[in-house]
Amino acid sequence: MSPAMIKMWISIAGMGCMFLAILFIYLSRYKLKGIFRVITGMLAYLFLLVSGLILFIVLFT
């Protein structure tokens, strides 16, 4: 597989992480209560951080 194709798949994974972050933030703010709200919120921001790092690395390589 060429390096360009590998970058494409890595960037698609980053976009998938962003989609999961959006979904988890929505769930934690509007649907869940208690400890589940905190856990999904932390997981959402973790996905957001990972996707941001992935897309930053792909953009500047």
C-alpha cells in the first residue's frame, strides 16, 4: 500500500473518532445522568483529542 493510501485511512480513522466524540458529547449532555454522564464526557473528549492529533499529524506530514 502506498504512503498516500495509508494517510487516507489514518485520516478516515480520525474523522471517525470525531464522529464518536460528537455522539458521546450529545449523549453525555442531553441523555445520561450521574456517573454515566461523566464517563461518556471524558471518553468523548479523549476521542476529540485523539482525532485532533491524528488530523494534525496527517496534515503536516
